Amino acid sequence: MFLAMNRFKVKLGSEADFETVWRERDSHLRTVPGFKTFNLLRGPTKDDHTLYASHSVWASRADFEAWTRSEAFRKAHGSAGANKPLYLGHPEVELFDSVLAQSVEDQAA
């Protein structure tokens, strides 16, 4: 398993617009080999921003990297620059390889 995260510092007052962008965009992920799941998470609010994290799970790092070079990726990110006024700074990318995984199903066995 491989996890890709982007952290966004969203300007105070722009949270609803930011969430709408994500809710209404076509990510083109459903047809991408190796894609497992996506979540947008809202974190704490500070003096000047609310922290958000987008988080996608992939079968492997190779699947994620193939997606970043794909037409689906270009389509999904084509208008990303238009949303820069909603953030403080640039999104921070964080990439993780799975070392240990457990699930509820594992505990039942």
C-alpha cells in the first residue's frame, strides 16, 4: 500500500469554497489502475488558516507515480492554479510507503 497526502493551509473564510472545489471536481481517479480510496480531511483552525489534508491510497508507489504521468492526472489538475487564492503558501506533498497494515478483518480472524 502507498499513501499520498497534500496538506493545505486554507485562508480563514475560504473553507466552504475550498470544500466545494473538491466536492465538485472530477478527479478522474475511479478508472486509474491501483487507486484504492480518497479522503479530504479538515483539521484544526489556527489564527490565519484551517488545515486540510487530501489523502489517497494506492496499491503501490508505482501505481501512484504512473497516475502522476497520466492524462487523468493532467485533467484532474488542469484548473488547480485558479484555486491558489484560497491557500496560504503551497500545498505540502507527503508520500508514505506502508510498513505495517492491520484491519478489523485481521482482528476477527
